[in-house]
Amino acid sequence: MRYVVLSLDYEIFGNGTGDVRQHIIDPTERMARIADQYELPITVFVDMEEVLAFERHATELQQHCGYDPYSLVRRQVQELAGRGHDPQLHLHPQWHQAAFKDGRWQLDEAKATVDSLFESLEETSDYIASRKQALEAIAKTGNSTHRVSVYRAGAFSAQPGRKLIAALADNEFKIDSSVVRGMRYEDENVSLDYRNAPSGRPAWRVQTDVAVEDSAGSLWEVPITSKPGRRINQLTPGRLKAKFSKNVPKEQQSRMVKQLGVGKNPFQVLRFLFQPIPLKFDFHNVAPAKLINWIRNVPKPSQGALDVVVLIGHSKEHIDDAGFESLLHGLKNESEVKVVGFNEIASKLPSLHPSPPRPGRGIKGEVSNAVLS
């Protein structure tokens, strides 16, 4: 059996633009409603750094937006968990201590990785513990606690990751899913290189680097599935619509073009278009029939290894209900495919007991009121 995970990054745009109802709540509910019809779970990676910022600035956001984003998110995450979907932890560290002033979010772009937030492992571990507890608190339904044991780094930035991986292990996380094989990106705040990540493997243990296998690690890396390609392969109607429709703020579109670094003369443009890149199995950017064909053609792992394919999407890019339903209909009819939440994958991977927490540790820094309610 090939297991397929529908993973959804649940967030507004990386520069703080976007509307919570338009780019998180409404599209997620439409996707969840379709998934419910097919009895298929979605793993929702909730950006708890954003969510805690919404909570801190609830009064200002109520005045600016005319509604309370935190209350909407909290209610939706709880309902999703109650309907059998799988909320898991996602963090964009630049939202740590974000301020909302004059109708705009002020983010610290220099804090783009969890490792950059704190000097010590102890502080990093306490930070991860607080975010995990906050998510489990809002995902709790009745007397049932939803177990959070899977993590995805914002913008896939899980390197250098030495403190991050240890902190996740300390807090009994089972899986990280941040690696995209073949991806490389570098700017003044981030340096990630996944070109040498283990190939032909659906999962591997890690200890100090998510792209380096280490059999002594207690954390598993289960990468977002990708295939080799070139940038010109991304020029599809679905991707262009998702990235440049009127649904996307103009400021975000300009930022995206600038980050891509497309040159102005024809030679620079051609060089850009034929640049080798990994093509993510992105259900908001790849046509349903093509994506199902890609899933069928992923090489089988070695005998005994868990066969898992991880798809990715973003709530802010969802504009095509019919396309999403077509994908789920196709997956439901694949006899050798089973769509599961990441929590089920975590239960199927062998465990190594992480190091016991250091004595005397408490939860430091900001903790959502949700933890106490």
C-alpha cells in the first residue's frame, strides 16, 4: 500500500499581508468539506507563531478587520480535529514577537529559522514545548487531546537545525517534514541546501541536520515529495493562477518576483527558465491528473520500508474547488493508494526514545492563554 499525505500549510503570506478569512478560514473550510465527502483526512500545518500574534493583538485586529482572527482560527482548528483532520505544528519564526501597527504587521525577517531565535538549546526546547502545548490546547475536542508530533519549518528552513532537531526530540516529536530534495536557497537570513538529502528514501532518521541520515536520531525526516525539473515546467496555468491571481496581494506578488531574481535581458530569462529545480507534489500548482500520474510513478522503496508520498498545498493558494475535488476523487479510486494523516504515518514509524528532558525545566517565554483554558 502506498500512503499519501495531503499536507496543507495554514497561514497568510510570509510578509504579513493577506486576510485571515480570505486566505485561511474560507479556503480551508472549502477543502475540508470536500475531503469530508470523500472521508479523507488533511494534515493541517498550523502556523502557531502567526496564531499567537493574532491572539496578542486581538483588540487591534478586531478594530482593523472587523472580526477577531484568533477566535476564527481557534474555532476552525478545533472543528477540523473533531472531524478527523490532523492539525500539526508549523512555525515561521519571523512572527515571533511580531507587532501590528498602523494596519500592518511588523516582522523580524532576520529571525527566519528557529535556531536563530535563542542562544541555548534549553530556551529552544522550551519554545517548542510552548507552541506544541498551545496547538494541542486549541485542537482539543471535549476530553480528547489531539497529539501533535509532526513539524514543518516555515519556508522549509530547517537548517542549520541543530537546536531545532534536539528541541523537537526533547518534546516527543516523531517527524519533521521540511525537506524538499534538490532544493537550495540562500539569502542574508537563510541558508538551506537539500541537494544531497538521501535519495530514493521515503524517510530517514536525523539528529543534527534534516538532510543527513543518522541512525542514532530519534526524529524522522519524511520529506515533501518532489521530482527533478526545470523552472519552465512550473509555467502551468494552475501555478500562475495560484501565484498571480487577484486573490494574492500585489505587494506579495512583487516580493515573489524580486525573490526569484529573474534577469531583464533574454539570455538571463532563458537561463532562469531552464534552471534545474525540484518540482514539489503541490496540489495547488499541479493539475490533478498530472499529480496522480506523478504519484503512481514514484519509485517503490526497498522492501519493508514505509511507502509514503507527501503532497503539499497552501490555504492562501486555494481557489479551485473543482480541481481539488478531482484530485480527491482520483486518489479515492486508486486501488493501491490510501490517504492518511501524518499522525498515522507517525504511528507506523519505529521509535527511538529521545533523551529525557533536563530536570528543572519550565515553559519559558510567551505562552498562549489557550494553554491555560
